Amino acid sequence: MTGQQLIISGVGGQGILFLTRILAETAIGQGMPVMTSETHGMAQRGGVVISHLKAGEFSSPLVRPGRADGLIAMKEENVAIHRHFLRPGGWIVVNAKAAPADLDGHPVHAIDADLLALELGNPQSLNLILLGFSLARLAASGNLFCTADQVIGTIERRLAEKGKLRDASLAALRLGMENAAG
Amino acid sequence: MSERMLLLGNEAMAHGLVEAGCNVVASYPGTPASEILSGVAQWQARYRLPMHVEWAVNEKVALEIAYAASQAGLRAATAMKQVGLNVASDPFMSAAYLGVKGGFLVISADDPGPHSSQTEQDSRLMALSAKVPVLDPDSPEQARELVKIGFELSEAFEIPVMLRPTTRVCHANQDILPGPVTPSDRTAVFEKNPSRWAATPKFRHRLHLELEEKLAKIAAWEPTAPRLLNPAAPARRAIVASGVAAAHARDVLHDLGLWETLPLWQVVQPYPLHSSFVATILEQYDEILVLEETTGVMELQFADRYRVKGKRSGFVPEVGELSPELIEGLIASFAGIDAPETPAPSAEGGRRPTLCPGCPHRASFYAIKRAAPKGIFPSDIGCYTLGINLGGVDTVLCMGAAVSQAAGFYHAHKLGGVVPDIVATIGDSTFFHAGIPPLIDAVVQDARFVLVILDNATTAMTGNQPTPALGWGAGGVPTATVDMEGLVKACGVKFCKVGRPGNLSAFTDLMKEAVAFARTEGLAVVIARQPCVVDRTFKGDRPPRRKAAISDACNGCRYCTTQFECPALVYDEEEKRVVIDTLICTDCGVCIDVCPRLAIEEVGQ
Ligand code: SF4
Ligand code: SF4
């Protein structure tokens, strides 16, 4: 894969910046140029937030509507708000109890990450549960520019000095991966 | 550092500052500029650099502190958001005339959109009006590079230089190979020269002439000259772009198959536009498309505009961000080809922002509304602007205006003989920034209202920077403190009491007392003191937890979700009652005192 454009969307407070950063650092680890664009300010207080991620040869930090290869939605309602960024056939990963219907043929992968985060007793782990799930569902088929192992490597490097946080992050990522079967 | 690393635009500029041996940096937080100074503090610590790095009380003070360092021969910078530059415009305009010694960089971050600002104003227009050269980066990497070029420019012509990134540069991340950091070996030497540094109007005239001479030379300075980005095929038309619009245009030209045929000129110094460029570009091409944010600053400088397509001609929108999809449409139409269709969102909007679950401001606004149900509620800039969702915010103008507007409402209504209750809200950081002069004015003019200082021990909206009351500064270094109550009393306020809003019934009583005082005696100040729930820098004790649960007594009246609006209180459409979202509830327990049916119960700590 030469380049990939992703949209990561949710509401303020769900840890979108961290998820985006982990993916972007993984891209750097693979020698890919990378650009992301983040939402800061007022919207971070529970409003709609969006990150754009472009790995490969790009100049602009923003994904144009109709160009994204994938959408990771941390809230079900965000699928409707940001789905127009997807190219035809672009995939959707969504945190929802059941996969939403009528998605114009976009392949969709749903996981109830809220429930898993509660079970884990760590509300902050939502983002990494969703990331683990995305990797397990999409990386093997070449639909994501990086693999789970590469992301694990990034987390280990990034949180090397924060043992507890690293372990919790990896546990969340693995929980998401384990729930990707079927 | 020799590895590519992911840097936020603001961190990249911060690295540029330490690479350039900058000695003094001062800033006041404001989206999208806030991480510049925290970035500098981070690099300063990492490389152990002898620098003065500070969160100043406001942008004017920040600019003046950095400017004085420059007058003493050091390299200095100040960083702020565009509306912060309004606050700092007085010294900014004057410094242009006086010039500088050490390199002096004013970073003013614009927010086309706007995403998190009161206006879409273009700082480049402020630079033009101050007669200060301005650089306009297209990416984090270019922003880092232009910091260094900016210092060279500043020192070559003894002039302040503005660097104007936008949100899409400040809050983009990019893989960057940072350059080497060599600690500065400069020491401050202030050379007295009163006829320059304290110039009287007579001398200012001469300084103005000198400034014009400098600008003419800067308009021919090679390192910042416009750059042709693509192969120079002979063409009838060309694009002239600056800032992130140039980055969008680059990708769009590739995607539309126009890279080889439609020349793209990138302007990194939109003011003063290089004079030879202005002269030749219109000879070279029949037509040019000018892409820039937000105002047509480059466009203004083309003497002969009839072959220019831009904002003045109505071809490019004057309002809003130039998104890449918009630029795609503009370029396609300029080139006379069809633009690919842009899919539209299938749903608009989504959740509106709201105060965090457990935010003390929510309790404050709830109490204010109970104490003065028919009041006028001037407010200010910060998270608490979101008190608008609770009906506790009627006006938001600019930093500090809550206090002066409350006074203005009082004087205006007093003329008619009937004065309503007026309860103004202002954050702690905003109070220090711009709330003190209007408080003095209100006391002197006997304006009667209640001012609630929402003291959550941080500058929350912009990412929890310190305030002057906390005793620590940029990078966590210890500082002296200022006592808020003492300050309020010293302004002549007779009623100044502190309460904890999370203690809802006692706080509501305090608010009622203050409202009664304002009706009969004079100005009352209530300090609503309770820490921000997301502030990881907070060092004191947090209020006790009170775990809430909703009993079967809930009849689904939705009073709590509409009047108190905690996002953790969710109306369940199927059950026809309210439930608590335990994933985000902070166990603040305030809702227990809100439910009129007492259906929200305390179930432990
Ligand atoms: S960040 Fe702090 S001040 Fe801002 S809404 Fe959340 S709790 Fe309130
Ligand atoms: S205790 Fe009540 S008010 Fe506090 S966060 Fe939870 S639901 Fe919201």
C-alpha cells in the first residue's frame, strides 16, 4: 500500500488524539511520511471531534470527502456525520451494539466497546479497544497500513517509562483484538 | 536528535525557536496557539537551555516582555491566538516603528472556520496595518523552518517579524526531523538610546520613514521570495497561494492531473509581497488565482487587479476556511475542467459541546439561575461559555468584557429607574487577564451587580495552563503567587465571599446573599472555588465523591437533563426514564440535589 487516508471520529473526551497519535507514530516506524489534523478547543468538551490521518506522500493535512479509505467511529451517531469522507468501498469500524444498516455497500465492522471498557473497569480504554478490533479485522486483509504487532511496538516504545499505563493500554488493545473473531 | 518524530505544528515551531537560540518566550494560552509555549518549556527542559519561558498574565504583557529582551539584544518570541494579538496590538504597532535589536518574532495563530474563536480575523492584515513583515507557513515543517528564517529577517532589518500559522498548521502533526539545538551565547546588553527607544512624535516621523525603507528592502529579500513549486511549463494561467491553501492546492493539482500544466506559486511572505513578483506575475500570465486565508491580503497588493481571481473579485469566498474540497472546485473551475463531485454529509451537526460531567461550572450556573431567575448574565471566554446550554450565559464578547458589560448594563438600566439582577461570570485566568481594570471601574462608578469568579484553579479550555494564583509556571517551575481575594478587596469590593459550587444548597444560599447585597448595597464578588475535573496538574484535595443512583421514583420528567444538562444523565427512550452513564459519571453527586422528585439518591462514596 502506498498511501492511506483515515478518518477517526467521536466526541470530545474519548481519547481520539491518543489513538491518532499511536497510528501516526506507527506510520513513522515504517518509514512512511505522515500528517494528521486534530480538533482542539471548545469541541473537546463533549462535542463532535474528528482526526484526519494521511500516511504516504501528501501535502495537505486534511482528507477530502469521498477519499478516505476507512472511518473509525467511536460513537454510532458519528457514522452518519462523517461517512461522506469515505471513498466508494471504504470500510467503517464503529463502536455500536449492532452494525448500522444502509451504508451504501461500505463494509462495516461493529463492536460494543463501551461494554468491554466497562468490563475492563477502565472507561479510558475505549479508544484502544476499538483500535485493537480494527487491526484484527482489517490489517490481515491489507486494508490498514499497519499491523497489530507494529502498533504494539509503538505503544511499548511510547509508554516504556509508564509501566502501568502501558500494560493497561496493551490489555485494552488485546481485548479489542480478541473480540474481532466472527 | 536525529530521528524523525511526530510533532504537532505548535511543537515544531517551539523546536524551531530553540534551534534558533531564542532566549525569551512569553505567551498567553489560546486555541490554536497554546502548545507553542508548553512545547518550548518541554524542549528547554530536555536540552537544559538557559531561557526565560513564561505564561504571562495576558498577551500585551507577553509581547512587551519578549520585546524588551529583544531591545537588550536577545532573541525573543511571543505566541498568541489572533484575538490575543488584538490585546497586544498597542505595543505591536509601536514596536514596528522602534524596531528591534535581537531577533523578535510575534507568532499569531489564526483560526479560519472559525473552530474555536470569536472571529476569523486575519493577523496578516494586522501585520500590514502595523507595517511588519509576515510569514505564512503551509505545514508544521515549514513553520519550523520559517521560525529560523524569521529571526534572520528580523535581525537583518532590525524589525519585528510576524509568523502567522493557522489552525491547520498548529494542530496538524507531521513526521519531522528536528534540527540541531545550539544553546545561545548571548547576554543581555541594553544600549541606551532614548531618542529611539523612547521616541517622541517628532522622532516617530523619522522612524516611520525608516520603516518604509526597510519594507522596500524586505520586499526584495531573497530567502522569503515566492517559490514556484511545480515544473515551469509555459502557461497562460497560474495559482498564487499562501499558508495551508498552498498545501491543499499541491495535492489537488496532482489529483486533477494539472501538476505539469498549471504553475503553482507559493508565497511564504504575503506582506510585503515581493515587488518584482508583483510586477512580473501579471505580465507573465493572463490570469492568476489567489488562494489565501482569511482576507485577500496578497490580493490587496496587486496594483492591477482585473486579471486576478480572488476574494475581491468574488471568485473565492471571503468567509470560512478554504477547505481542500473547496480549493479543488476553485482550481477546476479556474482551469476550465469538471471538478469531481464532493459527497455531502448525510447528517449535520451532532452533539453540541457541553461542560464535562462533574464540572463545577454546571453547579455554579444552576445556582446562579436559582438566585436570580430573571437576571442578565454577561459571561466571558472559557469553558464556562458553555453555560449558555444552561441559560446562564447571555453575552460573550471578548476577554474580560463580562465585568465591563455587567457595569454597562447596570448604568444603562439605571437611567430608566429599573435595574434587573445582573450576575456576571468570569474564569480565574480570564479575571487576571482582563477582569481587574473593569472591576476597578465598576467599584469607582458604583455599578451594582454580582461578579462570580469561576475559580477552577486552571486555564481549562486551552489545556490546563497555570494562573497567577497557583505558584507554578511554564514547565511546572515554581513561581510567586497572587491572592485573588486580596486583589478583589484591594479593588474596593466590600462583599467578597468564597464558596464551593459542588456543595449546591450552601452555594445557592451564598448566591442569594450576594444578589441581595447587590440590590441594596453595591458590587458583590463570589469566588466559586472548585477544581476542574479534567485537570491533571491540580495538586490540592479534590471534593469528596458522592455516588448517585436513580431510583424508581424517576418519572422521566427530564428536569435534570434539560435544566442541569450533565452529559452523564441520559434519557432512556425505551424505559421512559433517566439513567446514569457510568462510563463518564464522575460521582460528583450534584445531581442528587437537583431532582425535584428526589429520585436521584446517594448510594455511597
Ligand atoms: S475542562 Fe474543566 S472547566 Fe472545562 S468543562 Fe471540563 S471540568 Fe469544566
Ligand atoms: S454524579 Fe450526577 S451530576 Fe455528577 S457526573 Fe454523575 S450524573 Fe453527572
